[in-house]
Amino acid sequence: GEDVEQSLFLSVREGDSSVINCTYTDSSSTYLYWYKQEPGAGLQLLTYIFSNMDMKQDQRLTVLLNKKDKHLSLRIADTQTGDSAIYFCAERSNSGYALNFGKGTSLLVTP
Amino acid sequence: NAGVTQTPKFRILKIGQSMTLQCTQDMNHNYMYWYRQDPGMGLKLIYYSVGAGITDKGEVPNGYNVSRSTTEDFPLRLELAAPSQTSVYFCASSYPVNGEAFFGQGTRLTVV
């Protein structure tokens, strides 16, 4: 399938902002998603953005989409230790039914 | 609201044994999926279904089978377990329009 790439690890201090980046190759992607996975748990949908939008804000989360560069980012404001988890970027193409996931970014928040 | 329920949560199989991973959802979603998650590798799609009676292969279907006799249930069958099938398996279901997928808690399978 098409590729979704993420950096594997990010460490931030509590109270700082976190920015997790993702790039994708499928130009027909219609929806792009951010999922959070805590240890031993399933994936929890954080937010998603439709491809005709360039920004979406939801409380501490801001998603930015640059469709021209096929770049998606997730900004977490005022990062807390409870935000430590693996964050997955995923895309759904216009021709597909399932989501195509990146390998995940492990976010570590230190006091 | 139960969402997506998977059973069992953990299982150890011997090489060559078979088992069925159960998945049920109560959201009346047409679309259902099975993914496997290997360490540092993200999620790979095994099989998916767009409705009762309709299934299709994903990226890594070899060694697995599925059926979808009802909207609610989407079991995954391993016929001859191999060590390469040691993984965490996630079932998910979604709305067809925006693809917002809801995941079960996962089944951790070890084949020895």
C-alpha cells in the first residue's frame, strides 16, 4: 500500500507543546487521522481531518494539513505526563476501505 | 456502550494448532477490519469486510481466514499456527463515510 511515515520518538517536558509529524504518499487520501495507543490498550481516535481542510482544532489538539506537501502534524498544547503514549498517523484513500497506518511515534513526557 | 469487543485477550498456541479470534461490535457498522501489530511496525491489514457476506484480503492475509455472517460479528481464523503469527491482533469497525474506526482492546497471541 501507500506509505505513511512518522518519526519514531519524541521527548518533551511537561507543559511544553509537542508536535508530531507525518508524511503520506497517496494523493487521493480523503481523510487523515491521529490515533493514540497507551500501553497494553487498543487504539483510540483522537481527531481526524478531511482533505479539503487545512486546520482543525479540538481543545489542546491542533491538526495541520499541507496537502501540497502531503504533510500532517499534530500539536498537543500544554503536554501532560498522561499524554505519554504512541501516536499513529493514518490515512484513508478515496479508493480504499481500510486505514493505512504509520509505524507510530512514541511520545515521552518528562516532569 | 460496549463498542468493539475482542476475545480472548491473551492466548498461547503451539505450532500447528488452530484457533478463532472473536470480534463483535454493537454500533451497526458495515465496515469491519482485522489488523496485526508487530513491535515498531505499525498496523498491517489482514482482512476487511464492507458488509455481511462480503470479505476481502488486506496486505497480509496468508495463514488467516475470515467470515462475516452477521453485521455484528467478524471472526478471524488461524488454521495452522506458525511462530510468524505471534503478534497483537486488533479488530476494528467504522462508519463508511468518514472511516472513523473504533478498535477493540486487542488479542495478544504467542505461537510457540
